[in-house]
Amino acid sequence: MSADTAIDDLEEKWCAIVALSERMMMRARVGEWEEVAGIDLSRQQLLTQFFSAPLSPDRAETLAPELLKLRELNDRVIALGKQELDEVTARLSQLERSKEARAAYMVVR
């Protein structure tokens, strides 16, 4: 494999990683968490392949802003996941209180 081919392959992998990250964000926004998890598995495989060999210092420097973008996307997906978890927890808590109230009513009745 020539150096140009290797660079092209790295570029393709990186573009795929970014595209998958953006897709994860879109799916997270609409609450499709199973799809987010599936996309993340594919992305993790590409990330493992991408970073399996050391990057040249020039390549690492060029990639730094892109890594920050990827981290920002990850942080937003995590924040949306936490928000969803908080909402589900609140709904479950409300349901539990409702069950307790119903049980107390049945005892008093």
C-alpha cells in the first residue's frame, strides 16, 4: 500500500467516523437510543482501526480540531442521554407513587 493510498484510507475512515458521530447525534435528538447504541458500535470499530497505528505528528496536529469536534458531539449525545434517563427516572418515580397511593386507597376502602 502506497503512502497516498494509506492517507486516503485514513481520510475515508475519519470521514466515516465523523458521519457516524453526527448520525448518533441526530438519532439521540429524537430519542432512538437503541439505534444510537448500534451506530456507536460501528463507530468504535472504525476508531479502533483508525488509531491502530501511530499518527505522524503532522497528521495528529491536523486532526486535533476534528477530535475536539468529535468530543463535542459525544458530549452532546451524553447530555441528551442523561436528560432522557432523568425523564425516565422521574416517570418511574411518579408511577411508583401512583401505585403506592392506589394500594393505600384499597386498604382504606
